[in-house]
Amino acid sequence: MRLYSPGARVSQAQYGDGTVTSADEYHTRIEFDEHGPRTFSTVRVSLTPSTTLAPVKATKSRKRTPKVAVAAAKAISA
């Protein structure tokens, strides 16, 4: 059983490459590039070190309400 530190890049046979988000003696949590987050039993998971770089995640932009619509809503309620 090998514990990987958070941030380590690993590869798993079914899900491919990913980044370890947390690991302890019971569970290893990995954020996979193509499949999202998964949790494995630490003693049963078979991982190999990966040399690929983590993909850049797009930042979420805040949805803004157009000022015209806000002004119209205020006018209607007044």
C-alpha cells in the first residue's frame, strides 16, 4: 500500500490520469482529467505515477443580470 500526497499525478487503468486530492490509510480521492472525482479504497487501488500535466481548469464566470432588466423590474414594481 502506497500513500500518494495530495497534488500527485497518478494513472489508474480504468479512469486514466488524475490528481490526488486526498489520501489516508482508508480512502484515496482522485480528480480524474476525463471522469471527475472518484474515491477508492487505499489498500485495493492500483495506481502508477503519471508524467502528464494536469489540464487547466476554466474559471467560472459569475452570471450577471443586465442593468436594463433590473431597471425595468424596478419600474414595474413601483
